[in-house]
Amino acid sequence: MTPEHARPAVPPSPTATYRLQLQPEFPFAAAEAAVPHLASLGVSHLHLSPVLEAVPGSTHGYDVVDHARVRDELGGEDGLRSLARTARKAGLGLIVDIVPNHMAAAPRHNRALWEVLREGPGSPYARWFDIDWEAGGGRVLLPVLGGRLGDELPVLRVDGDVLRYHDHAFPLREGTEGLPLPELLDAQWYRLSWWRLARTELNYRRFFTISDLIGVRVEEPEVFEATHGKILQLVREGVVAGLRIDHPDGLADPGAYLRKLHEATGGCWTVVEKILADGERLPAAWPVAGTTGYDALRHLDGVFVDPAGAGELLGQYRRFAAPPADRGGEWDATVRRAAYKVITRELAAEVDRLTREAVTVCAAAPALRDHAPWAVRTALRELLVRLEVYRPYVSGGAAPETVLTERAAQEAKAAFTVPEEAETVDVVRDLALGRVGGARGDREGAVAGFRARFAQVASALRAKAVEDTAFYRHAPVLSAAEVGGAPERPAVSVEEFHAYCARVQRDWPYTGTVLTTHDTKRSADVRAGISVLTQCPGRWADLLVELTEQTARAGGVCAPDQQLAWAAWQTAVGFGFPHETRLRDALVKHVREAGLHASWTEPNEAYEKAVGDFVAAGPCGPPQHAVAAFARDVAPHVRANILGAALLQLTMPGVPDLYQETEGEYRALVDPDNRRPARFQPQVLERLDTRRDTRLEPGDLSEEKLALTAAALRLRRRRPELFGDAGTYVPLAAEGPGGAHCVAYARGGEVVVAVTRLSLRLEEEGAGSGEAGSGGSAGSAGWRGTELPLPEGRWADLLAPGRVFEGRARLSELFAASPVSLLERVREEEAAGRGAEVSEEAL
């Protein structure tokens, strides 16, 4: 228990956060220099990527090596405290990303791991790491060698009490320094091995399938204290006001960890990077403000997707690329095949460990004996690949039996020929659900340990099979293949969107919301461009024919396969030109993640060269003109999507988190493309602020988005009561033939938000009616008298000063110049004193 006098005063929840990717090229000093701009923008907190000591040169900070120190390369603790002071003077707090699940498996830099490798299981640090000593014969497998040991022996050398291999360094067990090299290697508490052995012989838990990151056992009290001491000190002293928790699903018991953290921080604002499956709910018992926002991203993206057009694109994709059902053609079949691949290859060592633990539990109970290890392993695989969420929870979440279902168990039994052997599935399921107990404490502990590890492996499997494989294989609408997304159901109806927002306002009013993060595969503005294709699938099909024909006529290089061509062209349309190198790098990563023709562990140089050649001669070669012409045609509708999604995120229930640079137009692809050092242009915001006419009109999209972002953020800062737990969310319905193309709602009775959706379809509907357009807003021809009934009062448009609406607003007027509108109720004293103008800060 934390003494009362040591508990920090709980700072208020953020109104909006701004994510900065710290790295040696963008340290604390650079963040400090950006404070005036970000404060002027209207955020309440800076959201910092991990700040603790990491592997030298790390561009992300998730490879922590020392939890007791703030990272020197960023400016050290003095630099962090200076940033906090400067931020505080500007009215900003700091939110920090922390990594409880893993550390860098880099003994040269990780002192705790160094001591374990030097002293073995008797080291005081041995309990820090999730190592299966028995499986390794009392040694830790270190898969660091570029080839088999015999081939690498000439490169190994002893330097005093250190063993060196290229730039790696390992401690020598005391008294072994003078042994001949073969004997010296056998005498260590670790075994150096070829990196390919990690698949089957690794005996420590890692982050997903990344052997460079070793799992940490924060469930142990002393480990929690040691790994959280510095962060808790910074919270207590007011340097840090809130926390983002990276990958809680990797922990043995996420709920218990979060309760302990909540107690230790005094309840500061905390969000968790929890990826929710479509329809899944965050465990209500977790003492957190909510998620980091991928569930919001799924709804924000989906409401701008045309369901009918998405269905047409799916059909076109199947005809154009002709993928087999389980290799990209059908979503469920693709996920299942990807899961089998990951569970039998990349996670083979993890399944072996689960098998050993289950067999041990069964051996200790006479009623559970005689289930062969092969049968246990088979049952585990068949149950794990059928989980449709990241992991079952012991408590607080959905009842475990509702995610590890009886139906899944029955399907799993089909892998067995003999019915009696299929009964092993029931035993393994009961173990995973905690139904196998008994009086013996050691057996109960073993069951609890198995249950936790089963859930940890499940989350790694889901991440690798779905996010990192199936999302790259099933590509009809690439904008839907995003973290937390549902490619099999990319569209979200207006009614679904409103229901989601109402639920967030009721249950998690301070949860995070995001559109772009350091982990998104495509930035929001890229996805907005791709989503427009669902509104014009016929034009997209015609474009593909034209591109293919132009490439052939020019004697250009064809794509190595049609799935790649489809993904390349969609990415190019959303991303824009000219970005040959960035596009090529993203597509090579796409190919490796998909694992159909090449992978990270099994590269295919010839195929990858063909991808590079196609990017040079195809997407960025002669057909570029056709793509550019297409992009110009749909640009107004991409603009509508970009501005609409931005305004919804900034005003919907929850705390919006803006990723660096996304206040303006921001087109980036998968990491590392989206993790480049931030670049700011404060002069643009200053110029917009000094301009009296700040209304959003077609022109510079980046400036439009910046003006919109500043207006919404400043409104949230000025009137936080409208957006927090005391606020309200009331859907508003537009009436008329174009009503389905408007998303509108009121916040706190004082703000009305309205945005245009599916503007290209709206334009086509208007053209079909014979009505002429009425301004520069995309789709304006389609409103045909549609009106939005406003709540009582007069409403000033914060994005177009001087415009006031009341009663029933005609959408052709509301959206005359812009596809979005942000209205604030005019208070009577303002109306009397300054007419229709609103306060300068509101602008």
C-alpha cells in the first residue's frame, strides 16, 4: 500500500493530447521548443513515447534497458524535467508511454539481464524475466548468431570476463574465463545459437515473435517496484500527469497489474493499448480511463466507407487478383490459415512450453492422466486458432467461456481421428478456463500459471496472425486493414457510430481516441483517400484496366503478382506521388508481412526486386499520369473524408490524441515511415490566427485541417465541461433526400457538429436529380433541400466567422464552402454585445 502522504494529487484528465515520437533526432529539447506551438494549437497535454533508458540509437524507445533512468540520448532526467517545467508554464501536462511487458534482450546494455546470464537462476534478477530454465537444460537460449555455432566459432573471442561476438557482448560465468572455447561455451548459463532456432527452442517469453525483446514478470512485487520506481517518482512529483500502458495483454494478469498501478499512482489518468475485436468490450473492472483509441479509429474510418461500394470492391479484388480463399480471398479462411502458420512456426516454442505445462498439470491429477503430449499440443493449437479476441480474461472482461466457446471446442475435435483422443480438447479447454482445480496448492498454482500463459500466447497469436499477416493478405479495401479494424466489415453505419459514441460517453468518457498513431499501417489521410474508392468502385475498375494497358503499351515492368498490384495501386492512390522510395519500402514490408512470397525470416530477393522494379516502372512510372488525373477527380471527396474524420475525432466522446504533424495534412505509411522526427510550422498557425477571415474554403488542405483542428481544440479547452463526464452526446438527424450523408450530433447542448459522409455518392445522387451544385463543398449538389433541425437558439459557425444558423439549417448552405461545420450556441450577452461574432479564442 502506498502511504497517504506519498500519494500524488490526481491531476485533471486531459482535454486533448499530442503524441510526440521521441528519438535521438527529436529529444526533449526539441519537444520543449515545440511547446508554444502546441499550446497555441489547443491541446492540454503532450503525450511522449517511452522516456526510460533504451538501446542506444533506438528510434522508438520500446526496447527499455534500464527502468531507473531517464534516457540520456533524449536529454536525461534534467531534460525531461525542463520540458515539464516549460510545458507547465504554457498550461500543458505530460503523458508518458510505459512498457511493462518487456525489455530489450541486449545484455550489453541491460544490466539486469547481464547479471542473470552471469549468475544463472541464482541471480537476484532471475525472477525479473519469464525464463523456462528446465526447458533449456538450465540455460537461456540466445538466438543471436548469424549461422550455426560451428560456422561462427572463429568470430567468437574472449576478452577478459566478457565473450564477444561482433558488436554483442556476454558475461562469462565466474571461473570459466580460462577454459578452451568449446568448454567455455558449454559452461555458461546461456547457449549462443543460430537465430533460426528461436522458432522452436527459445525458452524465454518475448514480445510477440521478437526475440530481441524479453518478457518481464511485473506480477512479482519486487519486479513491479524496480521497474516502476522512476515513473512513479515522476508521477508523485508532478512531472508526469498520466500514463499510456503498452501491450497489457502480454502480462500474466492485466487486471491485477492495472489495479496495482492505479493504487501506486493515486489514480492518475491512464489508458491502455488494448485492441478490441469488433463488438468486444473493454473489461469494466479495469481501473483505467479507457483504451488508447483503436476502437474509435475503427468507427471513425468505417462511417466514411460506402458498404455497397465495399462489397463491389471485394468482387473486383477477387476477379482482378484471384487469390485463393485462404490466401486472401475469404477473410475467415485467410485468418485461419494465417493463424495455423503462426502457431506452428513462429510461435512453435511458445506452444511447446504450454504443452509441457499442461502435461505437468495432468500428470499431477490421476483423473487427468494419459493425455499424450501430441494430443495436448494438437488441442492447444486447434483452440488457439479459433479465438476471435486477443485473449480471455480471468475476471473483469467477457466470461472466458464466451470467447473460448463450446462450439470452438467441438470444431477443434475434428483434428482427431479417435473420439477418445479428441477428449483432450475438453481437458485443455477446462485448464484454460480454470475449471481444473483441487486441494493441492501447487496444482492450483500450476493451473493458474497455465491459464495466464495460454492467454499470453493467444494475444501474440492474434496480433501476428491478424494484424501482421491477414491484414496484408486480404486487401479489397486497404483502409480497413488497420489496427483494431474489421476488413471483413469495413463500413460502419451512422446508427452504429452514434451508438458507439453514446456508449463511450456513458461508460468511458475519458477514453482515448485516435486516427493516426506510431503503429498505424497508413495515416488517417492516406486511409481517407483509399476509402473514397468504395464510393466509385466502377471508376477504380476502369483505372486498373487503364493502368494495366498503359504499362503494357509502354513496355513497362508488370507487378510480380496481381495481389501486389492491387495493394500497390490502392496505396499509391491514397499516398500520392512522388514518393518512390517510401512507397517501395512500405510495399516490401507489405510483402514480408503477408508471407505469401517472402517473409522476414525467409526473404525472397528475386521477388522483392520485382516489387521494387514495379514501383519504379509501375506506380511511379508512365501510368503515374492516369493516377494523378484520377486523384484530381476525387480530391474534393478525399478532402471531405479527411476534414470530416478530423472533426469527428476532435469532438466525439473521449480524449482525442493527435499524432505529430497530423494537425495538417499528413500522409505516411507503415513504420518506420511514420516515425520520422516531427517537423513543425508554427508560422502557419500564427498566420491563420492573424487572418480575420478564417473560414474553411477549398484551397490548401493542410491549412484547412490546421484551422479546423485549432478551432475544435480551443473549444474543448475553453469549454471542457461540454466534453467530459458531465457532458452529453445527442445524435441529430438530417431530414430530406440527402439525410443519410450527414453525421451530426450535439455536445452538452451547446455545440453542434455536422460533417458530410460519402460525398461522391451524394454528388452522383444530386446529378441524377438534375439539381445544380451550390458552392465548393464536395457533394453539395446532392442535398436537394435536406435540412438539419438544430436545437433551440442561435448557432455561430466557428469555422466560418459571421455565419449564424437557427431553426432548420439547409445543408446546402451549412456545407456551402466546407464539408464540415462546427457550431456553438450564441449566448444572449454575446449576441447583444457583438452581434453574430463569437469570442476571438473561439476562432
